[in-house]
Amino acid sequence: MQSHSQTIEFTSETTSNGVVERHFVLDDISGVLWSPASGSVGSPLLLSGHSGGMHKKAPGLVASALHSVSSHGFTVAAIDAPGHGDRPRNTQDEQWVEAIHQARAAHEPIAPIVVEYTRSLAERAVPEWQATIDALQTLPDVDADAPIGFGGVSLGVVTGLMLAPVESRIAAVSFGGVFVDDSLIEAARKLAVPLEYRIPWDDKDYDRTAGVALFDAFGSKEKTLHAYSGRHYPVPDYERDSSARFFARHLGGSASAPVS
């Protein structure tokens, strides 16, 4: 595991519509934290993983974060995946990205390339998320004893599937569309926490049949499948609201409540 210091350095702070937004760095990890401006102490923590090719302030991610803070009082954190946002790509990342561009231009399937690239990114992101959790839980506005939620789409799903089984602090996950392969099916079987899973029914990049197979493979005793018309972006407001309410049920209770 990559070694990280446990001290977050906040680099900017703005407040708007009752939400405080703070950018931070943790060694070479760049992130952003949204929290209630009311200064509530010990709010539940929600982690948000962005999709491949995006970053910690992707529009859909920000919209979901602001809704979760405003409607349910969560503190929400997002970090840039390796080679995304404010973080430079390595040589191998550059080769994967170029291969994806070439496949799109040639109207060839991008899924095999995306799957390989995404797996590499997620493997690197897992210890970074764990270091981020460690650091965030030292803040006064985060309840260090409360269960944590993880939400994500695409790359965020793969990251969450690798993180949740090895990180006991994560108590619930909400996932969106993702490219499915055998390794992801295997990872899904190891998931044990409550799950909400959304399939964009009309997105040509995501095979709905594979999406249903992934849902079937999830090992969670409590799991809910949402299939909505349209593409994976933008996520409908009602699905965003459903995800926030899902997390509120599992994270919003007493910190001492048992987590299944």
C-alpha cells in the first residue's frame, strides 16, 4: 500500500446556498469536501467516486453532493482518481487513453480497453481512498464512528467494488452504469453491504443484459435494482434523490446502530 501522511491541507474554502466547499490535498491526492454551512459536528461521511475521464468536480457528482448535503446533512468527499483531474497520467495511462480514442474513431468496441484501464486505476485508488478516510475522520465535522457510504458510476463502481470488501467502515454503496466483465462479476460476489444499483436502460455503451447479470452477482443480502430510461448521464433527479434517501436510511441513524 502506498504510504500517505494523515494530515489534510485545505487550499480553498467557499460557501454557497448553505454548503461549504473545501478543496484539499493529501500528499499527491487532490480532493474536495462539501459539508453543511451550519457547522454541524459529526455528520455522516459519503464518498463519491467519479467516472472514467472525469474528475472530482464532474457536474453530476457535484449535483449529487450538494443534494446530499442540503437535504440530509451529509459531509461528502470526492478525490481525483490517478491520472484524472489535477493529477498527471503516467505513460501507461496515456497509452490506454489513446487506445480508447482510436477505437472510438474507428467505431470499434471500447469496452475491453476501458475494463483494463479502469481496473488499473481502481487498484491504485483503493489505498488512496483509505488514506483519505483516515484523514477525514480526524476532522471535527466528521463522525469518526459513523458508518460511511460510497457512491459511484463507471470507474467509481469498480473502485467501490474493490474498496468496500476490504474497508469495514463502508456500510452501504450506490452504483450506476459500468462495463461488466468476469472479474467484475467475481468482485461483486464479495460485496456484503446494502446496495442500490442503477442501470441506464438506453445507453449503447452499457450492455443492459450484463448489467442485470452484475446485479444478480452482488453478494449483498439487501440490494435494489433501478432501471431508468435514457443514458447514464445525466442521471435523472429522481434517481439522485433515491440514492440520497438510500444513504440516509443506512448512514443517518445512530452511530452505535449495528451495520449489516
